[in-house]
Amino acid sequence: MREGTDNSASEQVVSVWVRDPRIQKNDFWHAYIDYEICLHTDSVCFTKKVSAVRRRYSEFVWLRQKLQANSQLMFHLPELPGKNPFFSLNSARQISERMTGLQGFLKQIVHNPLLLSDSCLHLFLQSKLSVSKIKACAAGRTHFSVAQAVERCGLRRFHSLDDLQKICCDSDSDSSDPEPQMKDLEIKKAASAASLDFMGSSQGNLSAAHLTLHENTNLIP
């Protein structure tokens, strides 16, 4: 009976991908990149079997420090890609290397039974809570439980096995060549700027037309 249980546990699958880098802006001067973490599993350790959330590099750094402290130094956690003071949001190579490192870190973490008992890890992977909210929820200082926080995190990216296969293929291509995603970012920014220009010119044309109509009305005897 014990053997059957062990075999069943060993057959459980936990797959995790880090993909889809996006530039986020706090304000005009400050920007950062966040990444999508996609998780698919049949493990009983996870409340939700399929999920997708976005996290930035500094949140990964916090997670590692938290897990290391909670594990009471029983073992050394895998390393994160190092913080580069010259990291550029426009460097496809640096972004690709960081994504590969973050994914490698998570792949080792999610297969460690001791770490999977940590609520902070589950909230990091499967909720949209900020770091401060994760700490409060794990400590029982919120009106919702860890399980409720995870369940509230709706799917945004994939819902079927076909979607999962697409993500797996995308993840492989992202790790080797993120250029298409960087180009998509530039296209979106250009489209947004063009839209704003169009809105501005349209408002200007409407104002001019209104002024002309008003002047013509005043000229009528």
C-alpha cells in the first residue's frame, strides 16, 4: 500500500513556464519588466491545477529570501539570475537570459515537498496579491484565506490542453529568441501613440469646425 502511494506521488506532474515579458511603467521616468508565470499540475499540493499570474524580478528575489528563511537553512535554495546594474529593458538577450534563469529557479522550487508546504509560495504562483498582501494572508491577517486568494485568481491566458501546448512551444521560443515579443511591445507602443495623436487631431478638427459654425451663425442677419 505504501508503494502504491509513493508511485502515485511520483507520477504527479508540475509544469511551470516563465514567458511573455512586458514593460510596465510606474511613471514617466520609472519602468520595469514583469513576466507571466504559467502553471499546470495534477499534484494534490496545489489548490488550482491551472493558473497564470504576472510577477517582476524583485518579487522573485523576495520569494527566495522568504523560502530560505522559512526552510530554516535545512538546505540551500537554487540561485536566481544575478541582479545586473546594467540591465536594459531594450536588450532581448538580457531579458531572455533572465527569463531562462527565473524559470529554472521555479522548476526546482515546485518539486521540493518541503517548500510546497509554504503558503507564500502558493500565493506567489497562483494569486495576484502583492508581496505585502501575501505576507499578511500567510500570517492570517486578512479576511480571506490562502485557498480563497488562489481561487479568486481567474485564468487570463489558457483554458485547454491546446492552449497549454501553445504556451509550451511559446516558452521554448521565448527562451531562445525574445525578439518577436520585443517587437510586439514596440508595435503596441507605436499604435498607442498613433491612437493618441489621432484623438488629439480629431478633437482639434471638431473644435475648429464648431468655431467656424459659430462664426457663420453670427454673420447671419
